[in-house]
Amino acid sequence: MKKHNFSAGPCILPQEVFKEASQAILDFNDSGLSILEISHRSPDFVAVMDEAQALALELLGLKGKGYKALFLQGGASMQFLMVAYNLLEEKAAYLNTGTWSTKAIKEAKLFGEIEEVASSKDKNFNYIPKSYSIPDEVDYFHCTSNNTIFGTQMKEFPSTASPLVCDMSSDIFSRELDFSKFDLIYAGAQKNMGPAGTTLVVVKEDILGKVSREIPSMMSYSTHIGKDSMFNTPAVYAVYVSMLTLRWIKANGGIKAMEERNQKKAELIYNEIDRNPLFKGFAANEDRSVMNATFNLVDESHKDTFDQMWKGAGVNGLNGHRSVGGYRASMYNALPIESVQVVVDLMKELEKKI
Ligand code: PMP
């Protein structure tokens, strides 16, 4: 039986994608070859890479606007340093909203001065700082749109004089934004876009080439742009499955439709968290993430009972991250609302039991 998968990432992907992706392992495009045994330079795979890059730009509304989409390796964690390597000459500004921002700041400090414009560390990152100012003269401003671990999400982004860089690993393709406000967006594939192993980077070309340091080829966005993400062997299968998922997003109404579905799922679970006296939400209400709902039991003594209930009902991945405790329901694009209803029903059942 298929589980209700609330895993934070790698996570649920559309069933149709799993089916098509598994078929391509046996026979890709009726070629008599597996996708795993063909050259990344073969026309069949070059077409996959081209389509994946084009779909990413199209879905984000960035086609023909001076952006390039790249599929790189090394995870979003590699981007923590690549961003600084390519863009940081003297000083950059960072908003610290959690574990991932903290890690991005640590890497960037190896390349120049970092001004942390605000941090929500004082409250274990359960909110998004609002009133901060970004110095005009910085090389770029970096933020994390969705905090996968703490369950907070930026609802607004500042207008900046300098390039706006955003780690969108855990909410890319989940909601409509004016993506042209951003100069560089990066996201590990393994939430809304595909399996682990590739990272999408969408970069506005005119922000590159401005630092004086020499950048090693593999670390340079310009290298990867020049070679269409084929400077070295790309993560062929991860890019293929990402391409299938992007096709699925497009065929199902694009980001707009994803956002509507995601809003409904989030409302369903947050309404129950707020209604049910046994539970309390972790994140500040106005900053609650639509992707990752974090919540705790008011009385931890019910933990064993509730854990047994959801595990017995075929629910997977509801445990909170170790730094928050409690529960985290990750509700990425492919998660059906029926799965959220199962958890909500279990929360109600627990209330009746106690
Ligand atoms: N940023 C965010 C917002 C994340 O959620 C994660 C991983 N969950 C990362 C960065 C790190 O990604 P990776 O493991 O691909 O390096």
C-alpha cells in the first residue's frame, strides 16, 4: 500500500513521474537502451537537458528575460559557496532565518565580509524578521524563502538596490512570485522538483563577471552557462526525473494551480492545529510555511499514542526535525490533500481518545 508521505526531502513526487521514470530505466524513448547507459552527449539526453532548462524558466515566467537555468551538482549546500565565489567582492548582506541561512553565511564568510541584517535565532527561528535595512553598497542580499526545518516562510521580499539571491530549495514551483525580482535563485531538486542529485540555479547573466578573483572552472557559473550544464557529466537521471516533474507541474496548471492546491492543504492542517487543544503550532502565525507545517503536542505524554496512530495508518515522515521536536508535515506539490485529511482525522481521533 502506498504511504501518505510527509517526508521533508527527498520526498513525495507524482506517481505518474515514478512510473515514467522507472520505464526509462528499462527502455528510454523506445531506443532499446536504458537512460542509465546512454551518453549525456547523446541527442536523446541533450533534449532532456534542454527541455528541463526551458521548462524551469517558462514555469518561473523568466523566459527571454536574460536568465539562464542550470542543473548542477553538490546540492544547495554547494550554492552556499558558489554564490559567494561568483558574486562577493567585498561585502554581502544576509538574512538569517534558520539552519540553512546560517550555513550559507558560514561559507560566504570565507570570501568576504558578511553583514547579517537580522536574525530570528533569539526565538529558535520561529519567525521571519521584518524590520531590517539592507545597505545599498553590498554586492548582493541573500535570503532563504522557506525554512524547511522550522516551518517559516517569507511572504514578502525586500526591494534591493543590489542583486537579490534566494535559496528556494523547499518552496520553488509551489507559489506564484514575481521571480524577475530575483537575480539568482537556487534550489536542491529533492523537494518540489525531483530526486536528490541535482540543483537548479537560475541566474541573471548580467550579474556575473564582476568579481576580481579567479574562479575555478567547476565553481564558475559562467563555465556552466557556456557549456549548457554539460561542462562535466551532469546527474543524468536526476535531471531526467526533474524534467518529468516540471512537465507534470505544467500539465497540471503550472505554479498557479500548485499554489491553490498547496494553500488548501496548509489551511486544512493549520485549522486543525489551531482548533485542537492537544496541539500547538511552532511558527509565528503570519510566517507559517505552506510547505512545512511544524507543530507540537501540548502534553508530550501523548506522544507514544499519537505516533502509534499515524504510523499504523500508513503515514510516513511526520516526525519533526531534531532541533524543533514535535511534528512536521511537509506538504510538497505532489502530496494529495487526502493525505493531509488522514493526519487531520488522526488528530481529531486523538482528541476523542484522551
Ligand atoms: N536550503 C534549504 C532551504 C534546504 O531545505 C536544504 C536541504 N533540506 C538545503 C539548503 C541543503 O540542501 P542540500 O542537501 O541539497 O545541500
